[in-house]
Amino acid sequence: MNLSSPISWRTRSARLQQCLGLAAGVAAASVSGAVDPAALPPAASGPVSFDRDIAPLFERTCLRCHGPERPRSGFRLDDRDLALRGGHEGVAIIPGDSAASPLIHFVAGLVEDMEMPPVGQGDPWTPEEIGLVRAWIDQGAAWSEAPSSPQITASVTTAVQFFTVSGNVARFREHLGTAAGWGGGVADFALKYDLDAATRVTMSGRAMAGPDDYRFETRVERDELGWVRVAYREFSRFHDDTGGYDPALGVAAPRLGEELVVRRRHATIEVGLDLPDWPDLRLAYDLHTRDGTEATLHWGAVSRDVVTRAVFPGRKRVDETTHRLTFEVGYDWNGLLISDQAQFEWHDQDNLRTSYEFADPPFDFATRTRDRQDAWRGANVLRLEKSVRDWLYLSGGYLFSQLRDVGGFSVESFAPSDPTLPPSLDWNADGMTLRRRSHVANANAMLGPWEKLHFYAGLQAEWTRQEGFAGGTVFGARRTYDANLDRAATEETFGLRYAGLPWTVLYVETRFQQDSISQFEEGLADETQAFLRDTDATGNLHEVVAGFSISPWRPVSLHARYRHRDRRDDYEHPRDVDVFSSGNGYPAFIRSRRTETDEVEARVVWQVRRGLKATVKYGVAATDYRTRTDDWEDFRTFPPTPQSGGSLLAGQYDAHTLSAGLVVNPWSRLYWAPTLSWTDSRSLSGVNNDREVAPYKGHAWHLLQTATFLVDEKSDLLATYLYSSANYGQENSDFTLPLGITYTRHAATLAVTRRFHRDRLLRLEYGFFGYDEPTLGGAADYTAHGFFASFRLPWP
């Protein structure tokens, strides 16, 4: 966790320093008296019209920062009364005296570091434009007549949809997030209501049946006071109830025969205070809920004759509620940015997972696992950031978090086909508690530029204490378990960025991490089940990233990046005792683990000609997993067979990725953007030639095309096409593991949009969707056609 974000805060600080606006410089210009009126361009002669001469100039150069939406320095130029009142520090416009008006001094560039628009954020005003504004001020700074009633603008888009599906409707719903058949409602609505020049009310939302997507948001905002926001979102996530497939079983892929859907809800209320010269304050309450039934990959075994496969689908009933309260305060104290965020969260859940097993001759067996939690979490983050010099920026932070979790779980077995048999309570934990405290401190520095060289460094330290206890029964026998963990870690980051070479930027970053873990585990039951284990672990991580960007010719740029990551963990077990042996339990015989990763990535961007741009990107990654163990005994044989330990290449992963994209815009009416990506990857186990852990390897293709054609000023066509395929089927038919996945998916849409009088808009759309998955024996395949129509009506 990085407690401070120096880049974003630095951007904010720079903007604050550049655009304290007219207000911060009013006193400087007025008190110092450094502005010579003779240096100002002369006022224009003749009458000046605000609507014709002044309003377009303000709209083009000023209102982005000094309009109604969070005006900088509290200064607004969209309303006469507010403009004449000035900003946080004083008056900027003096009607009848343009030579004494600070606004003219700033736009004329006569006040150092207070040029308006700020340097790099807009074109300076010409002498003629300054002369027009001077004449306007000298003539009394007249304004357009203010509207006599509040301004209201609104729009609503109604929609209707229909999907016809043949095949696996549940898989279609999972992919597209909508139900088959008819649906529709309000696809979008928006309303803006200006109560007065300083107060605004906005509303937006959506209510669509079919995709079951509902949302509403309203915000009331008052300049130099604050805002209130209330929002609600509700949507569904659909799941396919199909399990796995193996032709050796001689049956189709099994299904639960249930509609699996999880409903998610999120409600928010926020209150913000934004008073001049006060800290920024925000108080928010969030409510998250999840309820329904979802599919799981905890598949049960199906047996026929001598063949057994884990293919029967599982499901989980979810019932989760989270309350979150957040309080934030931020203040700029003479360039020192101080912020503090406190967050408190209450979470409770009662989930029930069910898995099934079936065998031939007829036999069925199921287990229900219930998981209950009642957790409380609190955290506080303090951040400090300051630009000490033009070349030195410092930041730091401190986090304290605390977790308390009380819960339990139970596992019971039963026979679904025989309800007369009572369930058997196999596992039951009635007192599971977890307590955790963490302290994290962070410090960062950014130095430069010196001759186009930047340097940055960061240091972070963490300490965590965790305590856990559980008590319960296992097949009627009482057992208790406890586990404690202490973790200490430090992390150092250093980076350089150099832009002194022609057309080239070089950068390098390195990161080091050291951590130590002390873990104690103990289980107490009878003379056949007790164990005790102490584990001390030390870890070291070194990561380096280096790259460059070069553009020797204007239409071509090349970006390349290399990353190396080396992680090593060493384990010591001062005590490893159970009733069977000492020092040989799993995973205590593992002594070290090392993970090495190398990645190379390159990207070329070529602006071939006007209206044609090409991008090609290639990457390769390779990871080795190595493990060192003690000697051990294989208990799969009787008597146990001694095995030699030592170093082992436990696994490998490598991947190649290639992507290419075009942007074709030969003339203003046509836009076409195809993107193609290809991935080839494999994961290999170090257990050589052992098919219990078969290689997982294959490739995937993805093609996305978007084309837009403007028929005329009021009509356009939009076409999209998505193609996706993957081949990751495994050859491990002698064992009970799933056999990977091979699929092909198509989605094509064509939409026609027509604009009518006063921005009314009609959109008609057709879509074709197809899916094919041979690894499920066709059980997941579907073909669908969709029709969608919407009409947008603005008001007034």
C-alpha cells in the first residue's frame, strides 16, 4: 500500500498555485501598486455589447475555471453580481475604471506569476481583446438580462429490447448480462435545475428491465458552501448452471436446473463542505448488499462404471451486507497539503455452499458448507505533502488499521434423493475469532529537474499483528485451534527519469522489499489429532524496471520496457510436532521458495499518413518457480517410502502476447478501428511426466472492430464486431480433473441513428450473438438475435 500519491497531489498543488485565480493576486496587484496603467492596451472606442463582444471571449478562455462548476478561488464570470463581488481575496472588476481593475492587469500579463489564462492553459488575450474588455468595464460592465425564473434542462431516453435465444439461455445471460425475451424502460434520464446563479440541482438515472439495471443519483451544490449527493444502484449478475463434461462418462454435461442470479445493491449519501479558507470536509455513508445464488467451480464427482470425473456443478447462496462510513478532511496550510481519512466498516454474511456427488449404481451424496461472519474494520490514513523548492517535493503518510472478525462454519452431509435420512453434522466451528492490527508509515521525495533529470525515492515500513482462535467439533470430537502471526516489512523504491537526449526519454526504477514473518499454529483434540508448529519466514524481493521512449521521426515512436523480479522466501521450523512424526509435516518440509520473472515489452506507433495510424505491441514473460525441501516420506505407500529432498524446479510459466491496431479515418464521414490481440501461454509443473498435474497451455485470439459512417448531418451508421476464441484443452483423461476449455464467440451489431428537430434522436439496433464450446460437448452453445430501439427527447 502506498499511503501518499505525490504525482496527483503535486498536480493539485501546481494548479492551486497557478490558479488561486484572480482573488489571490488582487491584493498583490493593488497593494504593491506595481502595475503601470500606461502599459495597458488602450480601451476600444465606441459602444461595446456584452453578448456580441465579451460573452464569447469569457466562454472561450475563462469559464472553464471560473464558471459555475467549482470556480477556482471562488471567482465566477458567468454572473454579473458574482463577478463584481470578486473572489476569496477581493474585487477584480471595478465598473467605470478598467485601469484599476485587477482583471485587466492579469489578462494583460503585467503581474508576474498571475498571468491569465495561466501559462500553458490557453492563448493569451490580444491587445484588441483587452481593449474591448477595458471599454466594457469603463462603460459600466453591463450584463445580459438574467433569466426571471430558474433554468431547467432535461432529457429522457426510452428504450425497448427483444432477444431470441436458442441453446443455453443461462450462458447467454451470463455473457450479455440480460434476460431473453422482452425488456426495456428508461435507458437514461438527466435533469439540471439552476435555483439561482450559485445553486444547482442535478439528477440522472436509469431503469431497465431485462438487464435488471436501475440507478438514480441527485446532487445539490451551492458555491462556497458545499454539496449533498444521494445515489442508488441495483443490478444483477447472472450465472450459468452447467458443470463439466467428459465423453468417457457417456452423459451430457450436468446442470442444476436452477436460475442462478445474484442481486447487488449500493446506496450512498455524501455531504461535503467547501467554505472559503476552511478545510475541505466530506462525510459519506455507503451500503453494499449481495444476495442470491451463484455458480461455483467446486464441482462434485460423477462416477459411471470405472470412470470418475469432477463435473457436477456446485452453487452458493450468498447473503452479504456491508456498511461503510468515511470521513475526509483536507487543508492547504501555506503550501503544506494535509489530508486525513477515517473509514469504518461493518460486514456480516451468511453464505451456504452446496456440492453434489453421484455414482452408478444409483447413489447420491451432498455436502452443505455454511459460512457466517460478523466483522468490523477501522482505518485511518494521514498524508502530508509539500513542495519545499521548485526542485524538491516531499510527501509522507501513516496508516493504522484494525480488524475484528467473529464467525463460524459448519459442514453437513445428506442424501438429496432420500429426505427421510437426517443430515449428518460433520464439521462445526462455533467460535472463530480473528483480530488484526497494522501500522504502515511511508515517506517519499521527488527531486529535479536538473538538466532534464528527475530522481525520486520512497521508503515504507509495515508491522502487522494477527491473532486467531477457533473451537468446534469434527465428527463429534471437540477440537480447538489457534494461530498467531507477526509480520514486519520494509520497502525501498528509487527511480530516475532523463529527457536530455534528442527525441528520447530514459527511465529506470528499482524496488527492494524485506519482510519477516513469525507464525505459530496449534491444534488440540485427542491423542491422534494434536499438532504444534512454529514457522519463521524471511523474504527478500528485488525488482527492476527499465525502458525508453524514442521518436526520431515525427510519425514514428518506439517504446520498450524490461522488468526483472526476483523473490526468495526462506523457512525455518523451530517446532513441528504432531502425533505421527516430528519435523516432517506438510508444509514444514519446505525450506525455501524462489520465484524469478523476466518480462520484455515493446510498442511501435506509426502515423502512416493523415487518417491512418498503426500500433503494434509485443510482449514476452517467463517465470520459474523453485522449491527446496527436506527429505520426506511418501505416505501413499505402506510402509511409507523415504524420498530425497533438495532443490526442485517446481513449475514454469511463459507467455507471448501480440496486439495490433489501426485507426482509419480517410475522410470525415468514415471511422474504422480494428484491434487484434493474440496470447500464447503455458503452465508446467515440475513433477516431470506426471499426468496428475497436466500442462495447461494454449492460445487465445480476440478481434474487436468498430466502424462509424456519417450518412449526412442527421444520420449515421455504427457497426461493431467481436470475435474471441481460445484453445486451452488439456489431455488428462486418466484422472478426475476438469479438461480445460476451448471456445469460440461472436458478437456483431449494426445501429442506425437519426436526429430530428431540436436534438430528438432515434436509434435502431440489431445484434447477432453466437457461442460454441466443444469442451462442454455443446451444452453451453447458443445462438441469439437481439433488437433494440431507443428514443431521446430533450427538454426544453
